Amino acid sequence: MLISPSAHRIDPASGALSNATGRYEKRLAELDGIYADAEAFAAAVATGGARVVYHVHEVRPQAAHGDLIFGTTFMEPGRIGDEYFVTRGHIHARANRPETYYGESGEGLMLMESPQGETQILAIAPKVLVYVPPLWIHRSVNTGAAPLVMSFCYPADSGQDYDVIARSGGMATRVVADGTGWKAVPNAAYRPRSQAEIETILATQD
Ligand SMILES: O=P(O)(O)OC[C@H]1O[C@](O)(CO)[C@@H](O)[C@@H]1O
Ligand SMILES: [Fe+2]
């Protein structure tokens, strides 16, 4: 059975995606453990734990190998202490699946980390497409004063593994405010992955 082709209109300001098949949202209180400043996080949750800090509209035509998932991510601007708002971040459960992100509005960063712990940061802004290659852990950061909206596309059978970040005490690098801009700083709680874990990730095939 053939799937019918489809077209989807993206509103760059809101991330609204016509004919989406799914939507999910992340509230501040669900992002416990991500930010360095636990006191600032608790204070923010006390005053606004239910606020939605990012949401995703997506289209999943089918889960089958070879198809795509695509959609939009809308991220509110803000910080916990001096650390900019981020998505949870993950590696794909099938770790060798890649992803593209395209800037729709706002400005931010794609924070990426190799299994060995190397950090790469690429700026994302309107009309910039960022390629996240296979095997890279990835997280979006809103460094702007306005919402950051991106569209994304990745293989339908990728899946998301969030534990890879939790196991290492977070990503190796945090992005914090620095005067009028941002800077990357080491995450003091980071524990590098063992050689065995690195090899397991790198061995991902098919
Ligand atoms: O899944 P996370 O890390 O919460 O971040 C959401 C972003 O990542 C995706 O899961 C795609 O990999 C999208 O839904 C969205 O761009
Ligand atoms: Fe992803």
C-alpha cells in the first residue's frame, strides 16, 4: 500500500505544522537534573513548574525502516541561573541514525557530543541547516531573547536514548550567559564514558 504524498505548512514564529500526526510538550518540572544550578531550578519550578518550555509537532507516516519523521521544535527563551534553556538531549536509540535541523526563527545552538566526549557546537538561525551526523549526542540550546523554532527530519526507526546523558552526569559542556552573549563551560559533574560503552555505541550498524 502506497502512502499518499503530503505537504505541510510551517509557521516560523509558532512552530505550528499543518496536518501534524503528533504533538508533545515538555514542562519545566519534567526537566529535573538537567541544569547545574539545582537551587535556581527548584526556585523556577516553585513559581512556574507547569509552564511548557518546549514543544514538538511531528509527522510520523509509519515506523518502518526507510521512512522519515519530521516536524518542528519550539523552545521558549530563558535560563536556569546563568544556563540557557535546553532540550533534554539524546543519542538515537539506533545510534547511527543522523538528523537535520533547520532554523525557522530565533537563534540558538546545536550542542553535540561524540561518544568519546568531544564537544561540537554549531549556531542555528533562520535559513541555517545543521546536520547532526550518526553517533552524535545532540541537544538544542536557545541562546536568544525570543523563541527558537527549528524544523527537523530523521529516520523513522531512530528512537531516542536519553539515559546516555544521565549516565555521564550530563553532557560534557554547558552553555551559559556571558555578558551579552554565550560561552561554553565544562560541566563539573561530567563522567566520561567507559571504553566499553564507547565501543558499544560505535559498533552500531544497520
Ligand atoms: O527529544 P528531546 O531531546 O527532548 O528534544 C526534542 C527534539 O528532538 C527530537 O526528539 C528529534 O530527535 C525532536 O522531537 C525534537 O527536535
Ligand atoms: Fe534526535
